[in-house]
Amino acid sequence: MARKPRDCRAVVTALRALRPDILEADLALQDPPRLEFDAGQWVSVPLGGKIVRAYSIASPPARASSITLCADVAPGGPGSRWFRGLAPGTEVRFSGPLGGFVFAHDDPRRALFVAEEIGIVPIRTILGDLRARGIARPMGLVFWGRDPGWLPYDREFRALAQTDPAFSYHPVAQEAEPAWPGVRGGLAEVVEAVASRVEEQVVYVAGGAATIHRVREILMARGRDRKSVKWEKFYG
Ligand SMILES: Cc1cc2nc3c(=O)[nH]c(=O)nc-3n(C[C@H](O)[C@H](O)[C@H](O)COP(=O)(O)OP(=O)(O)OC[C@H]3O[C@@H](n4cnc5c(N)ncnc54)[C@H](O)[C@@H]3O)c2cc1C
């Protein structure tokens, strides 16, 4: 059942840099003391005037008394500046939970997740939640970044693919050192190849508008219906 979004107040308890321009912030809920949400949902942060920025919740729903946000601050706009300015003790106001980019448990089709760089955030939360609930359906992840440094949590997915035979992981980097163990190039070719192996499939894609558009084009060209692609557009 969809939960009603509400205004929330929280305090920053910790900050981590996954790389110089990808930051995580832990926020301890003050009011309400817990935030119930579905994996894949996001919160809306008012930044003054008409400026608002959305951030997907990067922590598991089971840990409802604090949430983690993870941001690419390279764009350098108001959202990036706000995120960079967070420090332990900073009070944060936001509303949430919002959005319908959540796993459809009643859909029997095989799931393929496609993430472009920071678009991995809601997808990682969904994958973690499925694991925590013991749901081990066959599923795949295509994760693209301009270089391997733009594949946050890559190590985590590699480890998961090694221990869970039902999970197939396809990291792709536009450019990479010769020793990097992944595919080099664009995202489209890999999605094309992975999608062609499975007939009945639902695809969850998160990232920029151009990537979402391209993935939809690929799947439509294969005769899939519009409802077989669920997407979360971060920008563009
Ligand atoms: C539902 C939803 C969930 C989101 N979840 C997250 C999240 O978990 N983490 C996160 O970092 N962002 C997330 N975003 C994007 C976020 O809301 C901001 O748009 C982003 O942080 C940039 O904000 P900004 O004010 O710094 O830059 P803006 O002023 O908004 O953008 C500056 C320029 O950079 C481009 N741009 C914005 N983001 C990127 C990017 N990642 N890569 C390349 N170009 C970009 C914009 O198109 C624009 O041209 C989400 C957006 C939506 C709609």
C-alpha cells in the first residue's frame, strides 16, 4: 500500500566520500522518529525558494530510524552545494517517502536492472531489500559508468555475483585500464545482449533521460510493451 509522504526533520550523523564527488550522508530521524518506505523510493529536499532536489534512499527500509542518502556532487548545482555543505549535526528537512520506482513483487517476469552511474542508488536499495527478505529470483544488473571510478558499490555487486548464482552482474565502463575486469564501451550494446537472452523480462532503469530513452528504444524494438520498462529519471 502506498504510504503518504510527510514532512520530516533529521540530523546528519555521519558523512562518507565514496570518491571525491560521490558522498553518503546518514540522517537520524527526529520527527517522525521512523520513516517507513519501500526500497527504491526517494525524499524531496527543499533548498529555498522554488528549488527542490530529490534523493533516493540508499539505506534499507528495515532500518527505519535513520536513512542514508548518496549523491553525485559533480554537477555542482544547488543540490550538490547543499550536499557538500552537510556536516555532523546539520539539521535537514525533507518530505517523503515519494515515488513508484519499487520492485513489483507480483510480476513473475525476470528482472533486469540497468543503472547509469549514481542511478545505482535506488537499484542497490531494491537489491539489498530483496536479499534481506530472502527473495532469490534470477535477476541481472547492467551498471554503466564513464570509468570504473564512477561505478560506486561495484565491489559489493561483484561479491554478490560470486555468492549468488541467481544474480548476474555486468559492469560496463566507457574507458578503463587494461587490467579492469569488465566490459568497455557503451551501455546500449550490453543491454541489447543481456535482454536478447531472456524473453519475458521487466527492466528497471535509473539514470539520465538519454539512457532511459535508449534502453526503452532497445526493448521496444524487441517487441516488448511499454509496461516492461520501469524508470527513474535523475536528470536531463
Ligand atoms: C526521483 C529522483 C531521485 C534522485 N536520486 C538521486 C540520488 O540518489 N543521488 C543523486 O546524486 N542524485 C539524485 N537525483 C538527482 C538530484 O535530484 C539532482 O538533480 C542532482 O543531485 C543534481 O543537482 P544539482 O542541483 O547539483 O545540479 P542541477 O543544477 O540540477 O544540474 C546541473 C546540470 O547537471 C546535470 N546533471 C544532474 N545530475 C547529473 C548527474 N548525476 N550526471 C550528469 N549530469 C547531471 C543536469 O542535467 C544539469 O544540466 C534524483 C533525481 C530524481 C528526480
